[in-house]
Amino acid sequence: MVWMSVENLSHSLLAALRARYGEPDREVAEGVRTLSRLFTKERNALGSDYFADPALRRAYLLYFLPVNLAKVASLLQEMPALPARPLRILDVGSGPGVGALAVLGHLTQLGVAAHEGSEVIAVDRSRRALQEAEALWEQVSVTRRDRPFYLFHAVPFDVERPGARVPWKAGAFDLVILANSLNELFRSATDPIARRVTLLESLLDALSPDGTCVIVEPALRETTRDLHHVRDRLVSARRATVYSPCLHEQPCPALARPDDWCHEERPWSPPLMLQAIDREAGYIKDALKFSYLILRKDGLTVAERGPDVYRVVSEMMVMKGDRRAWLCNETGRPLVGRLDKARSEANASLDRWHRGAIVRVEHIERRATISRIEGSTRVELVRPVEG
């Protein structure tokens, strides 16, 4: 897999952002710090339309839009290949077009002639955000006139309003994206999880039989555990199957303990513009952190499943004489370690484990606290996140 880097993040998008909103300055850095607090520690103070504040809007567009676009782009590369036909793509809670613009970059990179005439529909309750999405799409599209042509439609729509006309009832979609939007929906409802599940069921009904639904959420404990609950309800009702990250359809084992949750942390080289904002804001962003679900209706999975195939769901914990990591599959979520003295040619690939990697372990000696991999146990790195 090839993750987003300075080289393959859309230069035309970055140029469009600078042309439209100016070069980053101290005001942008201050806005980034404010939004960072609102998106994490002060979520209860997060308003429904922070785009109404010009300073916060500019900070979001120059900083968070490229960051979130890179997250979506990495998952577009991970998901199954798109069908070779004109596509219908839906970006729900689009904001300024994060998912839509990521799709535009992805389709451009693929360069598949059969995708000519694909239609991307962005849905959001904020007309101001959709205006920004339309402007950015137009500016980026101007730089690629010699490439296949794709259509873009912005649809103002509040998915929380009952009885409203639903934009995704008009036909099947090949790809549905919810980028950092699901957690912001139905927050005041008596049962937010149930309302989000109902929404996703409606979206899955509109998904083509070979279509994909991509959900990206913040890598926070609260929002990620909510996503785990949503996943469990959809899977148990057999409304969808998980392509990735899960390697099973059993209840999420991270929910067994209140302090557990699973998220991604993927290496990333930010564009120079974002590096400059980070320096001014006092941040270091060398990885993309998020939680996610890629859902299908046809049972496709990211890797072959089995009781000996696991996903690494933590960083490697290297300590004196020992290496440990949390694993997850249909058998549970064990903490697994290998003593340095038990290192062998058979299990040497454990040294290259990292968060998100898919691994095969021939046998784990299950114990009450730390399960063990012995010297004779064969270990395989099935699917690394990098490389």
C-alpha cells in the first residue's frame, strides 16, 4: 500500500486552498489550536456550524481539510477496487467536500477511462460549507481539463430532520463516505447509537451490491467506542459485513472493558504548508490518527480470516527482555508477548509488527495476563500497513 505523502497529496488542492484563503499566518495557527480543543477536550462546546466564524472556517480549510482528506484517501486505497463503470458516489456530512475531494484525487490517480462521467454528490446541512466544496471542486477541476470528466452536485440537507426528502433514494451508489460526520449526528438524541444505525441502514439500502461504505471518525475513546457499538448493531442485524479493519463478525472485544478502543495511527509526511502551521501552533503531526469502518454487503474481507489470523491493535511495547502487543480476532483481544530469549527464525517477523498490521500466529500459549509466543511458533506478517 502507498499512503498519502507530500508527493501524492493533491498539489492542485493545496494551491487552490492558498489561492482562496491566503497563506497560513498566526490567526490560522490560533484557529487550529481552538478547533483542536473543540474537536477533543471541549466537544460539548462544539457548535453545529463552526463555519459561521470566518477565522475558524479559514483554519479548518487550510489545516483540517488536507489532514482529513489524507485520512479518507488512505482508506480509498485500502478498500476494494471500484467497479469499472461510471460511478455514483455519496459524501454524507460532507462539510467543505472532504470525501468528495478525496474521491476526485483518487479517481484522477486511477485514471480509469470507464469512470468518465462519474457523479459525486455532497450532502450537508451547512450551505456555507457546501459553497466552499463547490468552489474547491471547480478550482481543482480547472487544473485537470485533460483528464476524465466527473460531475459534482452539492445538496443542502439535514439528515437529522425527520420526514425530509432523502437524497440517496434516487438510485444506487457505488461508494458512500462519512468523514468525521457520524459522531456529530444525533448527539442530543435519547439513543444516538440507534439513530446513527438507522441512518446507516438507510445508506446501506442505497448501496449497490458491490458497493463500499467508508466511515472515518476521530481517534478518541468516546467517538471510537460509539463506532464500535454501531458496528456491532449493523453486523448482528446482518445489514453489512466488515471489510476492514475487523477480521471477524463477532461482538467487538474492545467493548468488554470501558477503557479499550481501537484506532489507527498511520505514518504521514505532511505538506510543507501544514508543517508550517504545526510549527506556529506548537504541534507535531507525523501520523494520521483515526478510527474507521469499511463496510460491504457481499462478504468481501481485507484478508483471509481464521482463528490464527490477527490484527495488531496497539503499538509494540518493547521492554527489557520482552516485546508485547494487543491482538484482535474472532477468538478475542489478547495481550501477546514474546520473550527475547524465545526469538527464533520462525517468529522473527514479530519484530516488524506495528499497529494495524495483519499477522498470522501458528499458536499462542494462552495465559491469564500475558499470552506467549514460544520459540518454535511460526509467525507471519500477512499485511503490513506500510510498504
